[in-house]
Amino acid sequence: MAKDTKNIDLLLEDLFADFTPKQRRVLTGRFGLKTGNRQTLQAIGDELKITRERVRQIEEQAMKKIAKRLEREAAWILEAAEKHLKTSGGVRREDSFLKEIVHDLKVAEGIKFPERKLSFIFVAAGKPQLSKETDQMNGYWFLDEKAKAKFADFIKEVHNFLKSSKKEEVLNKKSYQAYCKNLISYHLLSIPKYFGTNVFGDFGLRDWPEIEPKTIRDKVYLVLRKHAAPLHFEQIASAVAKYGLDKKPAHVQTVHNELIKDERFVLVGRGVYALKEHGFEKGTVREVIARLLKKHGSLNSTEVVKLVNEQRWLKENTILLNLQNRRYFRRLPNGRYEIREA
């Protein structure tokens, strides 16, 4: 047979040539070769009026029969798969691998469900090997047990690192990149389900609210964290949907309530909030002025306005009015201001 990928359908026809109608029906249904959707043992059994166990037996017998032929009949496909895995670190996520093999083989557009058909060929041939999807892992193909073990060690190492690290180090400084020497490493990290990437491209553990925010409070925090500048609470509510954190804008009053209650958020202007971790501190305008004078010593009014507006979004007159409060601040002969001692 010529090494023409248009022959995938012809290959399957040749492989099934001497199969019974039941064997054909079981394999095409179990692997979704005609519809793209895999059927359960029960669904096929109900159609054929046989038990689930009998369907399983027919599948097992047919797979053994076909496996002996694939080494010869589908050699070019198996070789392409092996070569691709060798250049991918020996392990590749199931869905990505099949799409890439379809591309490598230049499968014609007229071939229906090529990924299903290639998956069937690989499973029947027993190579490459498939680790099926579980609650913890997406399915993945692997070259051999050595490659699988190396992958498991890498994932365990990264997982332990994330669990023992400060989230701020991982999210802000991307410290996990020390484990990612190349693009292959990033692909491997997409296999475990307990790793995740948020809408902004941050990587971490899926149970971190910064990666998969579930409450409106977490979504508000993520908006302010990524915007890295103060926002009005109405803008924050709209941004929840704009950034893809929810399907629709958050309720404005709900967002405002969360901003008021959470210590991470600082009111810096009329309805405008910022994150404490970005250097903003809570307090009235007078308290902000007092902190600045205590830190910097005496300041003139222009310096006070400039420094306060790094912490608050206020009109100049509002700041100056607070600065004139003689109970708390004293104007020196040189025009500078200092804290009035109690």
C-alpha cells in the first residue's frame, strides 16, 4: 500500500475486510469511527440485542485480530507517531497529539474524524501507549515506560514546588519558569488537571482563587491585580465580563459591597478602589498626610499634594483643605508643613 494518508479510510476497510458485521459494528461504535462519538458497551448491546459483556468480548477478539496486521499495514502511521513523540519529550497530551499527527501526515480534508481513526489505530497496535483520562489527569500518549516515569517525576516536582511556594512568587515573579526549560515542559504541564492557567495567562494550582476565581470577591481582586491601577467600582463590575471571568457583567452593588468588606481593597477616591498590595494604604486624607509627613519630614504644599495623589485620586483643594487643619498640622515660617505634636 502506498504511503498516502488518503488511504486511512482504505486501510480501515482492508483491516475490516473479513470481520463479521457485529465485529465491524462494535469497533466503529466503540471508537466513533463513523460518527466521531464513542458509544458505550450498553448502547451497542441494546442495538445488537446482546449483553454488555458480549460486546466487550467481541471488541477484545476483534482488537487482537487487527493488532497483528497493523505493524505491516499501518507502518508509516506508527513511525510518524513514534518520531513525533521522540521530539516531544516522549509524552504528549491526548488531544494535542492527535491533532499534530493529523497535520504531520497531511491528512486530506475529505477524511472524516481522522483523529478518531488514528486513535483507534494506535490503541489497536498498542503503540504509542495511551494513559486514559482520570479525575486528576487528562489523557496522554507516551512512547514507553521510561518516558512515562520521567514525566511523572517532572510533574511531581512542579506540584511540590507550587504547594510549598508563596503564591505571590509564582504569580508575580513566575518562579515556576525555573522548571520550564523549553516549550515541551509547558506542554507537559497541561496534562495534570490540578494545574491551571487563568484568563490572563498566569499559571498555578487550580484551587488557587487567582487561577480559578469562583466568588465575585476573587474576581474583583483579579481584575484590580491585572489592571494594576485604581478603578471605579462600576468599571470593575464591567471588567469581570470584559476579561472573561464571567459570562455577564457583575452586579454593581454586589461588587461595591465586596470592595467595602475586604481588607485587600483600599478606597482611594470617590468610588475608586485599588489593591493594598500595590502600595495603597487605608485611611482618611488627613491620616495619609500624617503618614507622609512622618515618613518624609516637613514638606511644602506642592510636595504634599503630589505624594497624596500617589495614594489617592483627589482634587488638589481637598488635600489642601485637610492640610490646613491646625489641630493636626503646623505651618512653619518657611512655608513647609509638619505634624503638630499632641
